Amino acid sequence: MPAWLVRELPGKAVVAVGHLEVQAGFLHPDDYAEGPGAALPYDYVIFTPGAEREDPCLELRKKMDEKKAGSAAARP
């Protein structure tokens, strides 16, 4: 988006702000960059505590297990 804004609004100041969740073992902002030697693509970064989330695949696994159990029980 910042690159688009720079083209569309020549002469205007454009900054990019990234919101990143803190991750265990990541002690420096560069630790969050994509790959070794890479830099974050933001002018400013706001670090927030990580959100607690359930495993997004857990519900899908449960449904698949139930489906497998149901089709195994239906076999003669």
C-alpha cells in the first residue's frame, strides 16, 4: 500500500506501520524479518503481546476423526 500511495500522492509523506505479535526467542526487531539479512518493510513497528489461540487444525482433526470412525462403523 505505501508504494501505491507514493505513486498516487507525489510529494506527500508516506510511512508504513507494522503491528507484530511478540514471539518467544525473537529478541531484536530484525528477528521478525523474512530471512537472514532481510529488514522489516515498515518505517515503524508496534510490538504487541502474542494472543492465545487454539490450534486452528484441532477442530478439523476432530471432524476428520469422527468421519473416519463413522465410515469404519458403516462398513460390513
